[in-house]
Amino acid sequence: MSESLSLVDLTVRFGETLAVDNVNLRLPTGVIGCLLGPSGCGKTSILRTVAGFESPGAGVVRLHGDTVAGAGWGHPPEQRRVGMIFQDLALFPHLTVADNIAFGLPRKPAEARRQRVQELLELVGLPGMGKRYPHHMSGGQQQRVAIARALAPRPDILLLDEPFSSLDVELRETLPRELRDILREAETTALLVTHDQAEAFAMADIVGVMQAGRLHQWD
């Protein structure tokens, strides 16, 4: 099985602070992985380094076998074919749902963009809602819009940073399984970070346990 993501001896520092300490992992294509651990354990630093927002202090990041980052250097995020869903969703309030989803498709012809948006609205269970604005939707619906926007350019891997933390308890119990089904349907490789064991086990095929910057188990 091919690998979408490989981290080799990855170390990340912020000044004197060691955020990620010699982490190794391999995420096969089509698999959903999860980094599980408390706040400050280094899981989000790994996600940001994979995305290209941080550079390693040591070690390398490989995407589909290509080295995209090493000690002190890295390809910019837009060259990595990585999608990311942030903790606060970061939807544009002044754009409709359809325009939010199409934001990552600026170079496609108008008809191709429209078709891709409709396809994604169907995939995430929001058909016919393209003309709505995010503030007119529930938290769960906004989460689906964020997922559709991240999937629009067909990323090689989707990164999710605590994506359910702002939702109410009921949605946090149901949405991880729904998102897993969406990713399976889209055949998308994904890496989730969370401090919630229930979310990790509801979504992921492989779970990594992190503490104090170290990956203690990946299985």
C-alpha cells in the first residue's frame, strides 16, 4: 500500500521549546489517522508542519514519497496538495455556501466550478443549500461546508485540527462518524488531531498517542 504521509525523525522547536521530539509515523493512502493527546503535547505542531505553516528543526516530511520539508526549509503550503480544516472553521461570512466551497477553485472554468460545488453539496448532505450564508446554518451544517471547501481542490491529504471542539455534545457524538463516511466516500486520506478519545476511535483507522512532544504509540 502506498503512503500519503511519512514523518522521519521529525523535530520541531519554537525557540528553546521542544514541541515535537523525534516523531516517526507512516500514514497509508486512503487511511484516516489520528494524533490523540492533551493540549500542548505537540500534535497541532505536527499538523502545521505537514501543512507547511512551520518548518522542522530536524527530520523530514514526505507526501506521497516526495520530501516537502526538512531542517529549516519546506515547500510552501500551496504546493503540497494538502487540505486543512481549522478549529474555528474559518468560513467567509460574506460569501454564500457555494462561494465558500468554490473558493479553492479559482482557476477552473465557471461550469466546472459549479458542477464541483454541486457534487460536494451532495457528498456532505447539503443539497440545495448553496445560496445560504454560513450564519444561517447550524454548527453541524457549517462543519459540513468547511469539509466540502477543504475537499474541493481534491487534496492528497486532509488535515483536521480539533474540528469538533466548538460543537455541542450531541453533534460531537454523531458528526465524527458522519465525517468518516464522507471521507470514505471521497476516498480521502486524513490526519485528525484531538484530545477526545471518543472522537479518535469514532473516526480513525490508526491512532497515535502523544505526550510531551513524543509519539508513544501509532497503531
